Amino acid sequence: MAKGPQPRRGPATQGSALRALLRCNLPPGAQRVVVSAVLVLLVLVNVVLIFLLAFR
């Protein structure tokens, strides 16, 4: 017999956390600021990692 869908147990995955973050009702200007800040943070982390790898 086929079982019905069961509720998920265990920790939430990162994808569901991202979906929950994207579902929040921020105004478009605030969403743009948040996305820009996250992208700038990712670029800075990548630059630091590149320099650490280049000059070790």
C-alpha cells in the first residue's frame, strides 16, 4: 500500500531557510538592498580567499 506524505523530521535544509527568507514581505527597495548586501559580502569573501590562496 502507498503511504501518504509524512511530515519532515530533522533539521531544516538551507534551501527551505532561503525560501522562508525570500517569502518575507519586504518592500522592493529593501529587498534590493538585502540582495545587494549579500552579493557584496560574497564577493568580499571570495576576494579574501583568493588572496589567501595566492600568497600563502
